[in-house]
Amino acid sequence: MRKVWWIAKKELDLYFVSPIAYIVLFVLSLISGYYFYIFVFQVKDAVVIMPYLFSLLASIFLFMSPFYTMRLIAEEKKTGTIEVLLTSPISKGEIVVGKFLGSFLFFSLLLSVTFLYLLVLIIWGSPDFGVILANYIGFFLLGASFISLGLVASSLTKNQIIAAILTFLFLLLFWLIGWISSFFQGGLKSFFNYFSLIEHFTNFNRGIIDSTDLIFFLSVVTFNLFLTSKILSHEE
């Protein structure tokens, strides 16, 4: 576990020695802050503002995630340090989990911006904390799924731009599959809906914590981490 935390800390530190962290944080604060302001003055209902905001953030992170996951393994391949990692006394699983954890911690720091909005709502009105908690749980799971898909994409190439494009395409596929389901009925509709990230997040967005959605997100993350480990196995 110590090795995992060492890799995670290294990854987190790397975000802040490059402009990526500051650009992503600035863009997120600018867009989310603007729409929060709009929601406050147009919706005027403290109960639904945070769900509206998280629904918006889901779309924002669809575009932002590729930028902070593209370098996770692709950069290691480009610089040749991946060989050093793979031959060190650290298992592939520890490498993958450490990199995932480092990126997830960065994602969590980005999401902490919303705590300011929550504070405003507490002062201004009476938000539904049950619904807000469900939204936070759902969004952390959604973010973890985004990162795990980005990790897979980053392990497939040494080019960070290609990794970002692949990540976006993966995310877009899992995002649009729910829309594709609208063209089907019965079992096929349920099948496509089950694999839609946004469909599973929708329940959390409504304040519903369902074990089916929890299992789905955890399965997505676990499978992608396993797949990344297998891809790294072929690097030796």
C-alpha cells in the first residue's frame, strides 16, 4: 500500500508542476461559477440548484477528463520511464492503482470548488442534504469511471494527444449509448441503458442511491484498472 501511495503522490505533484492543473481549475471555476450564478437567480430553489449544477458538471468533465488523464501512462512511454517502473519492485497492479488514485485525488480537488456553492446555498436557503449527498456520491463514481477509461486510453499509446482523443471517444460512446437506446424497445433498450454512464448517474442526480448503479460504476472502474494492467503486461 505504501508503494501505491508513493505513486499517487507523485502523480498528484506532477499535475501542479505543469499548467494543466491551473488551466483545468480556472476553466471549471469560470464555467461552474457562471452557471451557478444563473441557477441562483433563475431557478431560485435551493433544493434543485445543486442537482442542476452536477448535471452540468457531468457534461463539463466529459470534455475536461481527457486533458488530465492523457499523460498518466502515455508520458511514461514517451520518456522511457515506463521500463523503469515495470522492472522496479512494484507490481503492475500497484502502478495502475497508484496512477488512478493520483488522478482521482486531483479530480476530488477540482470538485472541492463546489463546496463554496454549497455554503452559499446553506446561507441563502434550505438545500436537501440527502439529495446533495447522493449527487456527490454519484459524481465521485462518475469521475472515477472517467479516469479509469482515460487510464486505459493512455496505456494504449505514447502520444498524449492521441490518448486524449481516445479517452474522449470512449467517454462519448458510454455517454451516447443511452441515447441510442431510445431507438429500441424491450430487452435491447434495457441492455443499452445499462451500459450508459449518464443513465446510472441520473438516479444519483435525482437523489436516489441504488445498489445497481453503485455496482455498475465500481465494476467499470475495476474492469478498466484490470484491463490497463493487462495492457502493461505486454510492455515487458
